[in-house]
Amino acid sequence: MTDNGNPTQGPHEPDGQVERFDTSTALPLDQGHIVGTGGIPEQFANPGLPPHVHRMADHDEGAARRAEKQVATLFGISALATVLFVVCYFAIPRDKFSFIPLVGQANISHVTLGVTLSISLLGIGMGAIHWAKTLMPDTEVVEERHTLRSAEEDRHGAVDTLLEGGQGAQIARRPLIKYTLGGALGLFAIPLVVQLVGSLGPAPGDELYTTVWKKGTRLVRDPELTPVKATDVTIGSVFHILPEGIDKTAYPMNEKAKAAVLLMRLDPKDILSQKELDWGYHGIVAYSQICTHVGCPVGLYEQQTHHLLCPCHQSTFDVTQDAKVIFGPAGHPLPQLKITVDQDGYLMADAPFAEPVGPSFWERG
Ligand code: FES
């Protein structure tokens, strides 16, 4: 690679000769467009490398030592986090939940393992980057390209070597070895599968088909967990709802992922389905918030059209017609929760969900 005005090295020719071309007529990069012609020149001048900027650590031994300590500190933090990860793995029970600010109820084991492993990886990554930026050589190197394809004779040689290996091993002549090797390798996968399946934990049973909603469960606001009176729900309003007592369950976040409900009030004249009217209360209707496509929360209510939209893949449900799907990939209406009021006027479930909530495939099989 040379400066302007000197011959420079061009691409390699197939026979290994390097083509040389004259750059005396080449244009600088910023003049590449030839005004008025709309064309571009045949070649651009080699812009060369920008001037090298020395880093502090290149000429100041004190700065280099500081950088060394910083890198070592980052690696040390990583090592410490790894040790903490192992300690947390064995010391913290898997089913311990606690309140964490900004997160809410969370599994302590999951959080500590995630945080320590993140710090461990982050420490290694940041240490390596800082090392590269401060102490490793930073001179720029230009490597000329060459033909990547191997020479024909090398390619034939590789194929011959493979064939010779096969013949030498006598695979074709020794079927006993061939079949027993196939059997051994095939069976070798079983321990891996057994460990994987055996470590998945207990089978979910009917958990995927049921929620914590049952007859008499009050509807409470999410996240305040305060009960809702029928008189609070005005036409056009929408509430994010949870079942009362969900915070007392063993796995509140898991339960919430199935039991979240949207509560809306429509003018009963706008509701086209008799079943929807019967399962609601004076136009107040409650539908599962879990999209029947792949389970995103359906959170957008368009009160003029009475459409519920899922933001993930735009499935749209018509609340005037049993929340049936009118657009998008969801294959099933949102399940309706049958509601009524208690003697104090608070809304409560009149029955559990009559069908599984969430992605439609739970119902198959
Ligand atoms: S999850 Fe709702 S449309 Fe895909």
C-alpha cells in the first residue's frame, strides 16, 4: 500500500501474479462523482491510513500500570461473581420468593443467579475490552487479500485423503463394526435426553388449563389490588383486573400470567351476543387478557369500535361479539369470565373460566 502517485498493489491474478495499475489518474474519494456525467471514475485514490494516535499507556509507564490494575480489577470482579453464583446455586432454595423494588415479587434464586452470572460475564467482557483498548498493540495492519479457494490439486488431495481414510478403516468391509458403532453413537444421545427431560421438574398437570379464578372471587385492580364496585365502571372505561388473593398464592407471577383480565363496560345495546350479556353485568364484561395466539397481554382497548388489540402480532378481538377474532393470527376468541356482584355491590366471578386461557393449543391433545 502506497501514497498517491505511486503504483499500488492491485488484486491477485488467478496465476498468482499481482496486477499493478497506475493511480496517477485516480480521483480522491470526495471527488468520486463526476459532475454532469452521473458516472464514477474507474478507480479511487488510496486514502491511506489516518495518522496514528498514541495512547497514554504507550508512553507513560504509570498509565500502563493503572490500566493493568483496572483490567485486573474487572477480571477479579468476574471471578468473585462466579464464586457467588455457585454459592447462591446451592444455598438459596428454588422456591423462595420475595419483594424486590422495581421488580415486585420475584424468585430469589433466579434473580441472584441471573445477577451474579451477568456480572461474571460483564467483568470478563469489560476487562478484555479495556485491555485491548489500553495495553494491547493498536497499530493498524493491512493484509492483502488473496484467492480463498484452494488450488485444484489441494482439493483433490483432501478428497483422496478422506477416501483413503475410509478404506483404511475398512468400514465397508466390516459391517459388524459399522452397525455397532452406529448403535453406540445413537444410544449415546439417550443419557443427554434423559438428563434434559429428568431435570424439567414435575409435570404441570392441569395447571395450564385452570386459573385461580373461582366462584365468589372478587375482581381487584392491578396493581393496587383494591376491589371494584360495579358503579365504578362507567361506559367506555377499562380496568386491568386480577383475582383477589393472588398475592397470597405460592407463585403470584405465574398465576398472574394466566389470570389477568380486562374489564370493560359497554352500552348493553352495543353487545351483539346474548351469552356475553348473560355472563356480564349490565354491560360490564370481563375477558382474559392473555392473547390466544402466543400469550402476550392484550392491552389496547379501542372504545369507539370496541376492539381489543394485541400489540405483539396485531390480533384484534371484537368485544361486542364474544371477543371473536376479526384480524390477526390468533385462532380463538378471548375467554370470557362470568361475573356478577356481591351484596356490597363489588364485582366478583360467578364461575371459573369455562375454557383454558392463553394460546389455543392448550386445548388440543
Ligand atoms: S400474541 Fe397476540 S397476536 Fe400474537
